[in-house]
Amino acid sequence: MNHGKMELQEIIDRTVAAYAPLVKASSEAYWEGTTTGSAAAFERYAEINRKIAELFSDSRTFGELRRIRESGSVTEPLMRRQLEELYNAFLSRQSDKSLLNAIIDKETELERKYAAFRADFRGSRINDNEVERLLRTSSDSAELRDVWEAHKAVGREVARDVLDVVRLRNRLADMLGFTNYHSMSLMLSGEKPREVELLMNEVDELSRDSFAAVKAELDEAMARRCGITREELRPWHYQGRFFQEAPDLYPVDFDKYYKGRDLERLTIDYYRSIGLDVEPMMRRSDLYPREGKNQHAFCIDMDCMGDVRVLCNLTDNERWMETMLHEFGHAAYSVGHDSNPELPFLLREAAGIFTTEGVAMMFGRLSRNPEWMRLNLGISAEEAARIAPDCRRAARLSQLVQARFMQVVYRFEKAMYADPEQDLNALWRDLVEKYQLLTYPEGRNEPDWAAKIHIALYPCYYHNYQMGELFASQMHRYIVENITRSGNLASDSYTGCPEVGRWLSEKIFAPGKLYPWNEMISRATGEKLTAAYWAAEVR
């Protein structure tokens, strides 16, 4: 072993020895805080994250890593990958300790505020599930407006804090030599800002005309449903808080197929049929709503050693079936790289942020797949055939609606970090009107952008959802053509094909971050990430 490799291994060993226990402690505090709303747990979470920041802010160790990196003495691929991961982790924290702590404190306070918020709707506190139910089922414009505005009130509560943390993040990026936090985030996660920009521009171009056509159809249906003219349509008429999910345009009542069904059992049985066991993760998870609990859904890898959990707020409808399939796709991915004994601790993550999203999205799509519903819900072949055309139209609509909202968030964040002092309310409104073709409420000047939790707490992330959709379509094409060999691109669900789980485990999950994401994708599917297969599905 050459001197540089020996020196690097010593740094890795001592860093992981200190870091691994902090990862577990941080995850445990976060889990307690998000499942209970405990202020003490969130404070503990913040304190542990301050310790993590302190560990990676050590300038002496960073100097050693920079010297080793610049010397070029480490050439063995496994060590080189660990060097890059460790170098970036230290680089992102080479700033004033008080600044890092200020960011952590502000983020923790925002976590608490989002977790505690409940919409005040006509004198009653209601959770996000109830907000979504009213927006999806009511046809009373006054009621729809009231519940939409009640939910958006969280923006007023947190906007100042969000803007504060944006400024702090930009200060951090500036100290580290980056243009702003947005470009820093992409570059440190292995993405090039210009490449992401070109990709998002391509998706915009590929989806623009198709979306405009289906949006016109949607406008006619929503206006008819609410007994108003198309000119009177506003954001609250589109059956969701942000118009990020497809409204019920086609005559398939997906929720009826899931009413009274055990979503846990359906998830376990499906994944088992393709050779993936998610039941152990399910038993450690927290899946049902209660007061004080985070209202969203996420998967968390507690220790990079196999303790993977999911938080949900289940009710027996299609949205939560999709969420279960999605989140346990993340879980299977995490356990897959955690359990690879040949993978070093520092590489026990997905190859790219969006690759785990892609796996989760590929499985999440199945909740509206008629073949999956036939094989897993037991609907008849006749029923599956009857609803199949509308299922396909609904899937296309879903992809288009999501793609346009992803454009809004990506472009909003890019512009916000470039100039956080601009009129962000107007910026959000203009992007919503341009990319989602919505008519914003006249005279409304509210920080509705701050109601989107990702902007505050999962910054510069949203484009990864779009890249994930591209990857999901690419994996689906590969599976259908090379593993199930069904030729059924429209509705193959892989049910009962354990070879799919084996391919995923070996080619996608187990490598973790051993390879750069595009190399991993090329090794798994035979080609680098492409938008071609996604585009073919939405045109």
C-alpha cells in the first residue's frame, strides 16, 4: 500500500469511527421529533448535527485530504471514491462554526414549525390529509378557496425563517468559493449545474405542448365540475395544494379499489413477489397519522447498517398506496447497499440523489397500473381491460402535471439563490402561471412558495424528482425488454418475477456509490441516463 493510500485509510477509519455513532444518534432524534413533534427531540437533533458539522469542519483533516487529492497518489477506484466523498463532505463545512450552527438551528426550528402546523379552516384545525380530501372532493368554489388559503397560511408563518436560512446558505457557499448555494449543492452531489439546466430545458420543451393540450381538456372538466367558466378557474380548483398531482380527469375512481384494503399487506406481498423483502423495514416504521406527527412521508436510513424506516400517514386510498410503494422502493434500495459487506461505510448511499428517487417512482407508478391491480388487488381481467385506456391517460397526465410543477420549483430555487432579495412572491406567481398555466388569484401577494416544505428543508433537490422519472422510465424499458421480456411497456408490473428484484439488488442497490451515477446506470441498463424513454411515454 502506497503512503497516500495508507494515510487516507487512517483518515477514513478515524472519521467513520466518530461519524457513524452520530449518524445513528441524529436519525434517532429526528425520528422521535417527526413522529411525536417533541421539541426536546428536535433540539437533540440540532445538537447532534452541530457535532457532525464540527467533525467535518476540522481544517487540519481537510488540509490532509486536499493534499492527498491533489497529489494524485490514490488511484485504486474504491479508495478514490471514498476520497471524493470525504473531501466533499469536509469542503461543504469549511466555514465559520457559528455560521454552520446558525444554519442548523434555523433548519431545526423550521422542522418544528412545519411539523406542528395545522390549517385553520373555518374555525377548525385540519391536517394535510383533510386538506387534500376537501380539495379533491369539493366542487364548491368558496370552500375550495378557503381550504387552499388555510393551507397556504403556513407560508406566512415560516417565510421569514426560510429567507434567513437561504441567506445563511448563500454565505456558506460564498465562503467556500461557489457562486451560490444552489450551484454548490449540485456540484457537491456530483451534478453539473449546466447539465441539469440543459436537462430541465429539454424536459420543458418535450412536455410543453402535450401539457398545454391536456391542460385545456382539464380546464373544461374542472370548470364544468364546479359550475363556473374557464376564466374563473384558480389554483384551488385543481384538486391539490400545489397542482403537483394529476386531478381526477378520467372516469376511473382509483380510490374505490383501495377502500378497506390493507396497504401494508399489499406492499409486503408485492415486493416479496419480485424477490425483495420489505417486511422487516415495515415493522420498524410509523405509518398512521396522529396529532403532532409530521404529515408528510419519507424513508430514513437510520445507521447505514440496515435499520431503515418509513414514515407515512396512511388512509385507504390510491394516493397512499402509491406512497407506500414509493417509500418502500427507497427502503429496499437503502437496505440493498447497507447489506453489501464489501461496500465501505462512506459509500453506503445511492449512486446519485435521483437514482433512489427513480427506483421509488418506478414502483409508485404501479398503484394506477391495471395489470398490477389485477394481479395484486384481484380485480377481474375484464375490469382491468375496461379501465386500462383511462389508466394510461391518467398516468400520462400525472407525468405531465408533475413535470410542470418540477419546472416551477427548480427554476424558483435557482432564481431565489441567485437573488434572495427579489420579490419572491411575484417570482413564484409568474413561474406558476408560465409553467403550470394557472391563473393566480388577483391581488394575492403572499409567500405561497414557503408553503412548499422542500424549498425550506430539502433545498435544491426538486430537479432530482424529474431526473428520477427519466431513470424510472429507462429501468422500466430495460426490465420489460430484458428481464420479464413481456413486451408490455404500457402495463407490465413485474409481479411474480423475482429476477427483477435480483437485477435491482445486484446492479442498482448493492453498488451504492461505488460508481458515479451515470456509470452505474450505464452498467445496469447499457446506456447513460436519457430522456428518450420518458418522452415516449408522455407524448
